[in-house]
Amino acid sequence: MSCPICQSDTDAKYRPFCSKRCADVDLARWFNGGYAVPSRDPDDAEKAIEEIETLIEAEQRKPH
């Protein structure tokens, strides 16, 4: 089995990863939403659009 992050051989101590570093990279991806499952719910899409519009409006109000 190879490490899902860097494809090196795994280490039993960090399985399925090869090292603590790769395990931490994977954990960071979870925390940052890198593994998020997209939703097909129309309400979720509308909410996401509203959030983006709010962020754009806030960015436009900032002084440059």
C-alpha cells in the first residue's frame, strides 16, 4: 500500500500514511474543506450564492 499523499511506502506507525507529515497534510485538508462533498440540494446552492455575494459586497466596501 502506498501513502495517499505522496505515494511512498507506508509506515505501520502512521498507516495509511508514510509519516506524520503526510498524516498532518491529510488532516489539514479535512480542516480546510479540501475533502468536502458537493451538495446537489438547491437550498444549499442558494445559500452559497448569498454567502459569495455578501463576501463580494464586503470586499467592495473595504478601502484600498
